Amino acid sequence: MIARIWHGKTKVEDYEAYTQFINDTAIPDYSKTAGFVKLSFLRNIKNNEAHFTLITYWENLEIIKNFAGDDFEKAKYYPEDDDFLLEFEEKVEHFEVFA
């Protein structure tokens, strides 16, 4: 199993609205991909910014490519992210889950 980790940040004022967007749009998009296992959606406020970390779990890298494309290390963004995110991190991280 492979864990894919993405991080983003918004203004504190957008904390709840971006959370709702993730729940309504991103999570269903991940969930409909065959080979998706589960996710952990984390959030906190630090240094007057809202931080979001999304850890998704997939059966293997080929499944991730079905979701993210051949350049699977590139972060996937939605058009609505332009309304919230303060910056767009180019890459995500992948880890083999061994326990």
C-alpha cells in the first residue's frame, strides 16, 4: 500500500469553507477511484494560517497514476483551489506503508 501526502494552506478566515470544499469535492473524487483504500484529513491553525494535510492510501502506484496521471508526484488541484490556497505546492510525497 502507498500513502500519498499533500499539504496546503489558506487564510484562517477560510478554514471552515475550505474544509467544506474538501469534504464536498475532493474526498468524493478520491473515493470513486478504484484502488483507493482510505484517507486521513488533518487540519490545524499555526502562525495565523490554516494548514491542511491530506493523507490518502492506495493499493499501489499504478492506482495513483489512474487518479493523478503519469506524473503522479505532481499535486492535483481543483479549479476552486484558486479561491482558497495561499500557494500551490508542486509535489506530493509518497511512502510505502509497511505496518
